[in-house]
Amino acid sequence: MSDNRPINLYTSGPPTTVLPLPDPEASLALQHALGLEQGDRRAAVAAVVARWPRYVDAWARLGDLGRDTIERYAAYRVGYHRGLDALRANGWKGSGYVRWAAETNRGFLRALRGLGQMADEIGEADEAERINVFILQLDPAGIPTTG
């Protein structure tokens, strides 16, 4: 039996997925929250997540502001899964590039990087290593350790 689906050959390497811009109101709310004093920042970012639960960068930023390793791990994990959903909705098929150079991809990559760091902190070295490999598959140039 023949499979009549076309074969896609990429002459420039795997395809690149770029996530769309977030809701402008959500983006402004996150920027405002991140600009608050240290003591108010986490609660304000959590409010952004509560209002826009699909906003991946807000989850990543909430992970950055977590009160302990497990809270950070949980926020990064949610951001990672929300990011996978967003990538799939925008044509990503489980492989191909998701590059840091595209600013709209950074929330997902921040969540993934943070998840790897927290996995390492809680002793899940195998998961941390898988995440590091995955990051390099998504963007062979790697992603900054901050930002």
C-alpha cells in the first residue's frame, strides 16, 4: 500500500517556528508587573497569569520569582506545557527550530531553561540533561543563561 502524503525536504535545515505576539494588554500588564518593587512583583505577575493563563512568558517570569525551588519548578513546568501547546497550534510538529532570536519564543525557552535548572536542583539530573539537549535541538546557538 502506498502512502500518498508528500515528502517535505528542507534545504535550509529543519523548519523554524515563531510564536505570535501575545495579547498587547497582557504584555503591558506583565511589563508593568515586572517593573514593580521586589515585594509586589511576584503577586502582580501571578495576577497576570491568572488573567491570561496561556501567556507563556508570564509563567516563565512567575517561575523566576518563585519563593522556593518547588514553586519555581511548578511555574516553569506549566509554562513549558503551555508553550508546547502554543508551538503545536502554530505549526510545530515536535521537531524543528524554536530560536531565541525570535523574541516571541523567549517565554517558552525561559520556561524550559528554568525547568531544567529546577530539575537539576531537585536531583533529577536525567531530566535536566534531556532539557539541555532539547534546548540545543531547538536552538543550536543555545539560549542566554539570563534574560
